Amino acid sequence: ESGKVSGSDGCNRYAGGLVFGEHGRVEAAPQVGISTLMACPGAHASTSGTFLSLLHNTRTWTIEDTSLVLHTPDGRTMRLRQTF
């Protein structure tokens, strides 16, 4: 409800915000988000880069079951769920 997003991408911690609009539209919040820049070993480095790319390119959202699903214009999706 607040639009605040925080968590871990498997290596780095992040915090930021999203503005959820009408008709499933979403964009990054006007305030700058933050992320640590750890030296992630192996596959974690790739996962971290993919996660940030998806987050920055998200344009629409849906709710599926208990997950927030973020969609990019080129058809990629990211499923987020609350873990606490």
C-alpha cells in the first residue's frame, strides 16, 4: 500500500519506492532508491544485475495470488512476495 520496496536480490540489499497508478501502471518513485554494491560471487552477480534491470524497467503490475508481479514492456516479469 505504501509503495515502499526493500529486500535482498540474493547478494545486495535494496530499498526504494514505486508509484502505483491506475490501470496497472507503475513507475519508480521520485525519490532515489538505494542499493548496496557488494562483490557478488558467481551466479549471484548475474542475478543482482537482472533484478535491478527488471526493477528499473517495470511499467505495469498485477496481483497474482499473494504475489506482486511487475511487468516490463518487453514481456519480462518479476514476482515479489512479502516474507515477513
